[in-house]
Amino acid sequence: MRPARRDFRDKQQLAEALAEAVAGNLKAGIKSRGVASLAVSGGSTPARFFKALSERADVPWDKVTVTLVDERWVDESSDRSNGRLVKANLLQGRAAVARFVPLYQGGTEPDGYAAGAAQRAVPQPFDAVILGMGNDGHTASFFPGGDTLVEALTAEGPVVAIRAPGAGEPRVTLTLRVLLAARALYLHVEGGEKVETLSKAEAEGPVEDMPVRAILRQTQTPLTIYWCP
């Protein structure tokens, strides 16, 4: 099962289309079980999408729980915090009433156990997961050279702490098992450099070299790639 792919002319068109798709996932989740859950990624790429999604009046936001795919182990006062990004761009306007469950749980060392315990408050499986991708081929915090990369890709638990040369701060990440249990999976990619990285990841090669291959090669969950220049 190859991933589906949708290409867009610009970032705003992509953001609006992805917001429409995810809103549909959330509404379907609420219709089927009364609540919905969404896991999103950080970095600079998703901010425009977050704003487009927050404006969706047709989503019953009071029934939605939002969490993160991964997080740097920093307080939300840091401009490196994914939680801060989500609160500033997604949990605004109509979406301000959604519940947010952070991965960062305080302390000086990344704590996968505490972050995993907090995830018990998030309805499972996720109705939608939105992933990004780095130019090194990482997704979530599945980094090449990560000290717990194998565990993140194989563990039964929900969250793993990880350190890697390209990661900057120590991090925590949802495991591959949890991500692939989602009802809908999206890979959000922007720019020419990223599409070149994507082409390399789609070619033969070890998952450990470009961990996004674990997402691209899986056959458990339908994956749609959203790309624009």
C-alpha cells in the first residue's frame, strides 16, 4: 500500500486542505465515540495549518483532545517548546476550548514514563496524526543515531525518551506503535529540499539511516503526503 500524495500550489492552499481533512477526521471521531483526539508535530512548518484548523467552526472543539507527536524537554516558556507553538497557533479562537495534554512533564531529564502516563487522558486511537520530516530523514523524534531509536520503533509503550546528535535538546516521542494505530496519518512536507529528502527516503535503504521510512513503508494505516513548494 503506497502512500497517497496531494500536491498544492502554495502553503496556504495546503494548510486549508489539510485543515479540512483533519476536521473531517475529528468530526467522524466525535460521531462514533463522542470524543476525538489529535496528535500534531512542532517546528516551523505546521503553524499556518494550525491557524487554518483553529478557525473550523464545524468542529465541536470542546470534545477534542490535542497532544504532541514529540517534544523537546523544555518548559513552555522556551521558544523551542512545541507545546508553546500549539497553544499560540492552534488552541486559539474556536479551538481554545479543546483540551491539551502536553508531553513535557517537568524536571531536568526527559521522562518517558511520566509523559506516557499523561497520555492515558488522550482518547485512543488518535483520529488523526500529523507528522513532519527533517532534512535528515527524521520524523517525530525518530532521529538517525538516536540512543533509543530502536526502542522508539519497536516498543509497546506509548512514549520513549531519546537523545540524538541532530536533535538539539533531549526529547520524548510517541512510539511508532501508537502512531500507526491512528485512524488517519498525514505527512506534511514543504519546500524543494524536503521533497528531495522524501525522494531519498522512498528509495531503498535502512530505516535507521532515514527513520521516516518506517512511516512510508508501513501498511497498517493509510498515509497521505501533503506537499507544496
